[in-house]
Amino acid sequence: MSDSSRKTRLDPFGTSSIEDYEYLYEEFGIQPLKPLLSEMPNATVAMRRGVIFGHRGFDRILKAIKVHEDFAVMSGIKPTGEFHLGTLMTAREVIYFQQQGATAFYCIADVEAYEDNNVPLEKSEKTAIGNIADLLALGFDLNRGYIYRQSKEERVKDLAIAFGRRVTLATMKAIYGERHLGLYLSSLIQAGDILLPQMKEFGGPKPTVVPVGVDQDPHLRLARDLALKFKRKFGFVSPSSIYHKLIKSLDGSPKMSKRAPMSYFTLEEKPEAIANKISNAFTGGQPTVKEQRKVGANPSICPIYDLYLFHFFDNDKDVVKLYDECRTGKMLCGECKSRLIEIVTRFVKDHQRKRLQYIDKAKEILGFS
Amino acid sequence: MSDSSRKTRLDPFGTSSIEDYEYLYEEFGIQPLKPLLSEMPNATVAMRRGVIFGHRGFDRILKAIKVHEDFAVMSGIKPTGEFHLGTLMTAREVIYFQQQGATAFYCIADVEAYEDNNVPLEKSEKTAIGNIADLLALGFDLNRGYIYRQSKEERVKDLAIAFGRRVTLATMKAIYGERHLGLYLSSLIQAGDILLPQMKEFGGPKPTVVPVGVDQDPHLRLARDLALKFKRKFGFVSPSSIYHKLIKSLDGSPKMSKRAPMSYFTLEEKPEAIANKISNAFTGGQPTVKEQRKVGANPSICPIYDLYLFHFFDNDKDVVKLYDECRTGKMLCGECKSRLIEIVTRFVKDHQRKRLQYIDKAKEILGFS
């Protein structure tokens, strides 16, 4: 690679191989978020750093914020396990928009957990307790928010029934491929989740932003299509979305996965276990110290760098500095990991302490106690 | 046709071209009901006359009756219009089994009416008032029965969600052909209807008979398949069914249809209007009186004969006599129709009077007023 071509990629907020995502603009019509950032005085670090990189119809949300119009934020979690770095990202985005004035909807996608992962409802409702406690510990405000389970929210099921009539098999296959009927049904329910904030009982039609990992875009395409088809009946405003990148797998495999425990960590693991995973993580470093000092390391393929970038450096300047020190070989991977372990440990301990205080509240929300 | 071949068909209870139904035995595995009749001391006229001609697993119901075991009867109506001769048949069967000791479940299939016929729930709930009043007027006992709407019965929706995971697209296409997703979803809900009587809240697993027109068999095949697949989770007993033939169209067209108002009548029409439809009905008669006196008429293609056979002659001897008089040319079509008009008018007037008294109760069941 020539120096000049490398130069064009010298962007601490443009790692995570942005090229991997560029095709989404062209092929799926996702819009880049960057051009809208100047209009967002309160943009989050994830937005500023390109972690949240794309959107559909987000201008509508910006306008709602500007003119103090009612709007909603909607997202959720599939209760198949504890909070990890992806659900942490989504939760933070939901809370951010709630703080910007949105009414917040947070869905425990237990029907999806059943249809897609065969987790029975009796099991996922136990997992949901912890998930909700996590959300509350992160700052979700129950006074301006609604947390629910798909399996218990009759309105989303009824929306799914209403929607079914206007969804062909061809559409489903194009979006999800050939799957069993339950998976398709849970997709209709998810379209119901996305449009629930616009029902009469919640104040009627309104702009709604759905922050999700980019892998969830299919649900958005379906929900936007259905919003149009049922505009006359329900008055729906087309829902908006923003997309964050997926954090790299810790073990160098292509994707974080529950089947590879060393590829990710949850917020409920013991800090020592997390430290161990970070210590053993794949990096963008060179085989030897000598070589790294000489040619530098590569943050754009490094999950450790991603962790700083996505979550654990509050200050943009710290990211820029790390990026430079990494690329020039000034920073070695061991040192970089040690610092991260310190930050993550502090965060996780603090979070676990807070979370404990919300367990009872979470049970109450789920109707236990 | 030679005399001998005609002779083999000389069966007053074997008209309605039984051949049309024979392939169902071979191709779909429906069993003939006749061999079981001797074990039914209280067989209905429709059973004795071969109008109810086939079954799946009905021996299980016979046994339950014999040993006074708990069992259920389940059927329903798609609330797209008033009671007609087909829904009358089903209602009578439900009431019959209720009188034999079954707990009765009667479903207002409003989700199916929406998915299949695009009738909005707001509209079908009005139609349902009359349907339920009809059922009560015919003798349905609320003390041993449960009437509900699919759209309001969360348990059938939840069963549909449970079932979805085990239903492939290939299965759905094989049973229903290529349809939109809503139609498939309503089929899952109907499997939920059929298995609802076996849920814990209703006393758990039990034999259940579903009396339906033979065109509804696809739903039974799906429900029986799902009962097997979810036997471990819910303990389901495979549901049984009995099938009645479809009454011939009054206007000589292949099938009674809402699009052809002269092809059928409802129990809510003015008696004069019904009389007019019967007067103008197609028959198995000859072009001239002279010819009919000479060669006789053909009851096996005659909807008027069907009406006597299916519904309006209580006494089997009257059917046999009519059949003979028709075939020998002793009875002319005009006279036969006049007599039917008299009987139908008496029945309909009486029914309409009774039905009026149940309208308030029907509204109460639906949660109005």
C-alpha cells in the first residue's frame, strides 16, 4: 500500500473497515449519518466517532427535537443472555434519546428468542429480570419510558395480525430467506414493536427512532413498508432508524458469538474473567515488540481499539492519541490492554453494584414479586 | 346408465354424489363414519343419512361418551354474514355433542374473517352479535360452553406463536397453497382454537371433536400434526373431527356463495324472500310434467331434496318416501317446493322470534353494553 493511499484512511473514527459498511449505502439505501451531525449539538461519542454511521429518515427526528415535537425512541433486547457490548450500545442510545425528550420504548423480544433461538418463555422471563435491571442501572427513566415483553403485550400481537394480510411470502423470503413460519411471525411482531409507540394509547402517530445494530436493518425495512401500507388505517409516520457498527470479536473470529465464549464478554461476568478475555484478545499488533516499535500496529483490525472507540474512552482526544501511538509503535499491545482492563473493571464493578439495586424493580415490571 | 348400475345407487341417504367424497377417503385418509354408527345410540339424522359421512379419530370420542370421560366439542363461524345452512349444520352438531356430555367451545373466527376476507374486526364484531344469538336460539348451553372471539382470546394467539416454530413453509404451501402471511397466521390461530379445550385452564388434555364442513379439513390436518409435535409440552390428545357434506347450491351453480344471493339463504332473511329463492331453485326435475310423470326426477342432483335430507325432515321415513315419490315421478317439483317452503317458513319464523330474545345476551358475551 502506498503512503498516499494509506493516508486517505488515516481516520481514528473511520476504522472498523468502514468499507464493510459502504455497500449498505448503495445496496440497501441506508444514508450516511455524518452529513447530519452538524445539526446535532448533543451528538454522542458513538455518533461523532462514526460508530453510529448510518440512518433511515433520521432528519425527521432531528426536526422533532428542534421544534420540540413529540417523538419516541424504540429498541430492545432478545433475552437469550446477559447484557453484552452490543446491547449496551443500544441501551445507551435509547437512554440518550430519552434524555433528548423522547418517550422511550424498550422491548424484551421473548417471542423472537423463542422463534429464533428456541428459548422457552419460562426461561427468557428469568433472563429478562437481569436485562431490565441493566437498563435501569444505565439510566433508563421509567417515568418517560415503557418496558414490556412481546409475549405479554397484546397490542403488538394484534398489530402483527393486522399486518399479516399485507405481507406476501415473496417479501418475507426476500428479507429473511426461507425460514419457518414462527420466524416470519416474530418479524411481524417486531414490526408491531416498532410501530407500537404510534398507537392511540401512546398519543398517536409520531416520529420514532429505532437505534439498532446494522444487522437488524431487515426489521426496519419491513416496518417502514408496513407503516406505508397501513398509513390510512393507523396514520403511521414512517419510522426512522440509526445503525451502529458491530464491535469486532475479541478472539479474532469474524463475529462475536455466544458459541465462542472468548469472543465477547457480558456485563455480568466476574471482572477477573473479563480481564482474562481482554488479556487473551486478538489485536492489530505485530509478532514482536521490535517489529511493532518499527512499523507500528493496526487499530483498524483491533477489537481492543474498538472497545476504546465504541465504549470506554469518553474523550475524543484520548482516542486520537491512542490511535496515533498505536500506529506509530509508541504504544504496545500489552500496555494498551492493561489500561483497558483497568477502565473496564472499574465500569463493570460500578455497574454490577448499581444493577443489584434494580433487581426488585425489574421483577415488579415483569409482574413477579 | 343401465338399470343395474342405477340400482346400486338407489340410496336416499347416498345422494349428494357420494362419489365426490370417496376420493377423500383414499387421498386424504378421512375415514367413513358409517362403520361406527352402530355404536352410537343417539346418532343424529345427519349422521344416519350420510350427511355427516367421514371422520378422523372419532372412535376416541365414542369411547369417551361410553365411559363418561371428559371430552370437548369445538367449532365456530367466520363472522362474515348471517347464519346460513352450513353454519346451521355446524351449530346443530356442536349442540348435539354438548347434549352428549361435551364441554362446548364455539369460536367467532374474526381473525380469519380479516385475513381471508378482509372484514375489519370493527365490522365482524357486529355480525358476531347475530351469530351468537342464532347459536343460543338453537339451544347452545352457556353453562357448559364457552363462546369467544379469536381476536380477544390471548390463549389462541399464544398457541399460534408456540406452534409457528414447528411449521415449515413447505407444510403451509402443501396444505393451503401459496398465500399471504396473514392467511398462514390465521391457520396457526385456528390450530390454537382446536387445541384450546385441552389447555390447563379448561381441565387439560382431553378428546375433542371438531364438526365441520369437509372443506375445513386442512385446518384439522394442521392441528393434528401440531398436537403431535407439541404433545410433550402440552400433553395434547390428537383432536378428532367429523365432516358433513356441503349442501348443493339453490341456483344450480357448483357452490353456494355470498356472491350469488340466489344460491343460498340465511336464517335472517324475510320468509317471503326465502320462499322466493326456493320457488326459483334448480331441481332434479324434468323439462315437462309429462316427462317427469313418465321417467321420474333425480334427487341426487337436487338442492331441494338436499334441504329435506340435511335439515327439514325430522323423520327418516319421510325422506325415504319423498325419495321414492321423486324418482318415480309421483311427486312433481312444484308440490315438493311448496311443502318445503311451508316447513322452512315455520322454522325460520320460530327461529327469528327466539333469536331476538338472545340479542342482549349475545352483546353481553361480546363485552358490549
